[in-house]
Amino acid sequence: MIKIRDLNKFYGNNQVLKNINLDFSNGKVHGIVGENGAGKTTLFRCISGLEDYKGEISSEFSPLKNHLGLLLTEPFFFSKITGKEYIRLLCNARGISIKDIESRNIFDLPLEQYASTYSTGMKKKLALTAILLLENKYYILDEPFNGVDIQSNIIITEIINKLRDLNKIVIISSHIFSTLGDTCDVIHLLRKGELIKSVEKSNFKSLEAEMKNASVGNKIEKLGLR
């Protein structure tokens, strides 16, 4: 389990996370939703140890960041590193020996090509492949379906389901609510840095309707479309 207690995050005088208290349970897929600027990515960066914060984040494995695979919305790659070299670099950093990278290249990526030349979707699939091969206990996937082709999205959905079966903790964000509905066991709603509610699968439809009403309201009518 990952426990978050009284988490606060400031950038100068701007508070972007406000008293967040959350438990992420093993064997469950947790969705994080909210408008742009709600604090989703900042929350992920705090859990991953990429940001300083006030409060407490704990888990049964310590340090947490050494057991966590983080998929960023836009993964970074050095300009002169191939896909295969990138995977080996991450594995070496964790002390993991891997000899059969080609056979585990489920997305059919051009591993001998420089990763910086990959398309947006290919970069995401390479980064995902790498963190999956690191034998992590926890996974944070920030917009894993964004920019990826339909066939790969199907594979990613099945990967998430497999991680659940393996009793991993999976935390994902998506701007496409249907993808969360298909994969998540519970969804946590952030609004302006605050945790508004946590909703179980049986109430996803009502949460989707609530979010739609809050986002759309009468804005379409204001356009005066004819």
C-alpha cells in the first residue's frame, strides 16, 4: 500500500496540492481525474520523489522511488541513445540483467534506431516497455493512452489488467473518461489541488455525469452555434 497523509505542495506562494490524504491499495487500479491544473502530474511527481513536499508519503518498500515505474506524459530521451540502449540503461540502474530484449519488444519498436527520432506514441511505448521490465511494485502512468494507436491502447489496457492480477499498485490519469472506466477499480477526483472524492466502479457513471455537467454547463449555448 502507498499511504499519503496531509500532502501539501507549494511553488513559491502558489499552493498546488492541499492536504491530500489517499491510500493506494495493492491489486487495484486507481484513476486520478481533474481538469488541467488540478494537480495530477504534481501529485505523481511527489509520489515519485521528483518534487519536495510537505506531508508524508510511505509504502511497504523503501525508498518508494526504487520500486516505482513512472511513465511521464512526455518521456525524455538523450539524443544519441537507441531504444535498446535506453532499456539497458534503466535496467543497469536497477541492477537488473536482461538478455532477451528483442523477444520482449511487444510493441515492435525499432530498437536499433535513436529513440529521439521516434514518434510521440513510439516514445511512450518505449518508456512503458522499459519500466515494465524493471520488475516494479508500483506503477504511475500519466496519460498512458494519449498519442498511442488503437491497437497499442488495447495492449496497454491488458497490461494494466495483468498488473492488477499480479497484485501491483497502478495509478493512472487520463483525459478520456472511458479509458478509466474500462481499467480502474476506483477513481479519485482532484479539483484545484484538493481531493474532492473517491468513487468506486459502481458509481463511475454518476461521476462522469457530474464532471460533464461541471465542465460543459451552458458553455455550448454561449457559442451561439447555427
